[in-house]
Amino acid sequence: MNAGLPYNEKDGTPEQIAAAVSRDCARFKSFRTRGELGAALARIVLLYSPRDIRQMEQNFGKSVRDLSPAYKKELEDAITGHLLGTYQAIRLMEQQGAFERMKEPVTGSNPAYWDMVAAKCPPGTGNLRLRYLKLLLAGFTMIVRQESGHPIGMRFPGGDRVEMIDGVYYCPVREKAGDVDSALCPFCPAQQTPEVGYLKPPVKGSEHRKQEFIDNCYRYHNFNG
């Protein structure tokens, strides 16, 4: 079988894809430097095509179709730029041999991240190819490049945005992973934005209203597979 089949062909079976993901994640856990991990991720990511990125963008657009047109476009622009920009950065860094110069150690949470990825990609649960690609791009962003999982400038309900101040990333949902069941937040290098109102329950709101608010945040902002 073509080694790239599960990644770049539509007819890779769920079992083939899940088995490939499991093998990949076991290898990714063993790398000690950001460059080693980055080079290994690049080899897999670049088996995908720009068409896969466009399909991810279309899928995201469908997931936020119920938002107001202005906010929907803002989110689509942020996520589109983030996905495509990361994919292009990986291609460029691979072409320039940048990974060979990255000798810094990976974070201690690297093995746990790839355990999470493998657990998120069992057979028979949606489009595994694209889910895996999203998690690969996120891992590259957070572990190899040590950047925030959500793009800088992205706005959440209430107006709070992901920011970088004096070289430090701040995210309004960094410590809200338990509320929105986000798989990526525990691995993100961003710090919690101080004194934000994101996910603050409505004043004297009913339990139903509070849960509705959290559910909306999960539905529209859990972008990571």
C-alpha cells in the first residue's frame, strides 16, 4: 500500500487512517527537540493538499452558519488565515531546512498531547483525515512554534481577543478548558487573559441559561477536532 494513502486519498479506510495516526503519535512522543518533531510533522502534513485545507475551511463555515454575518465572517477570516498560514509555514520551513537548526527541547507535555491526538482519532468517528490534520497543525503551532493555539486577534463572545504582549500570549479561554471541553487548552503556551468576562454566567441566570451560554461557546469555538 502507498505509505501516503491514508493521508492524501479519499479512499483510505477509517481503520487504515486510525492505525496510521496511532503509529505516528507513538513516534511523535519520542522526539526530544522542536526541530525533530517539526520535521516529522512536516513529512505528514505535506502529504495533504491545499484542497484539504479548503475543505476544512468550508466545514468550519458550516459550523458557524447560525452566527451573525459580520461575526461569522470575522471568525472565518481568522481561522482560514490560521490554517492556511500554518500549512504554508510548514512547507517553507521544510524547504529552507529550518528544522535542522531548532535544537530547543520540546515541552514536557509533548507525549501527553500525542496520546490525546490518538484518542481523538478512533475509526468510525467522522472525517478522520481532516480531524488529524487539524490536530497536526495545532501541535505544530503550540509545541514546535510555541505559539497560542488560537490565532492572535481572534475575538470571542464578549469582545475579548487572543493577544501577544511583550512576547507573551494571552487567551481569554486559556483556563476555561473544563467549561468548553477543549482538548487543546491544556497544551497551549498562552496564559489566561487577566480579568476577562468570557464565559461569565448571566446575572441571576437560570441553570438552563448558563448551560446554553457554555454550549454556544463550545459549539462555535471548539475548532480543534
